[in-house]
Amino acid sequence: MDYGKAIDNLKDILTNEERFADINKSVFDAIDTDNSGTLEKEEVEVFVKGLLKGVNEENNEEFEERHKLVFSVLDENESGEITLDELGKFLRELFKEQIKELQSIQRKQKQN
């Protein structure tokens, strides 16, 4: 994997507002299966299950805890629904954390 390229792409997404908005809207629309304009808990649950498919499938209790955590982080205003803006804030932080992780891996590879 070209970590430098991945880092540059994520940085580009974060600094290019139009590109970030497009990605945010695409992710939001993919989760908003009922086209209500907000993400309900059930829609997020289906999405998270898809992301975690194959990861401890037999441990439903652990999945429920992860889902609650993800939803609580996303639902910033505790309305019970997630807005496009809330998802965008989450994605921004997720991408920033991913950049840090990739930079750390890249540094370790250079040391070896």
C-alpha cells in the first residue's frame, strides 16, 4: 500500500470542501435508505452491521455495544436522528484519525 498517497488523498478530501461535501452526501444517502433526510437508529444499525460483518458475528452483545457507541458519537445533539452535518463532523474526525494512523505506520516502515 502506498501510505503517502493515501495520506495525500485524505488530506485533499479534508481541505477541498466541495469534494468533502460530495463524499459526505454520498455516504449519508447510502445510509438513508428511507430518504427521510435524517438517519434513524435502525438505518445506522444496518450500516454498522455491514461494516462489522465478519467481526465477532457470534457476539451480538458486543455488536450492540459498538452500535450504541457509534450512534451516540454520531448523534451529537441527542435527537435520536443523525443529520448530514453530524455525519460530516464524524467523517472529518475519522479521516483525521486515519491520517494519523497511516503516518504512524509510514514512520515505522521507514525505521525498518
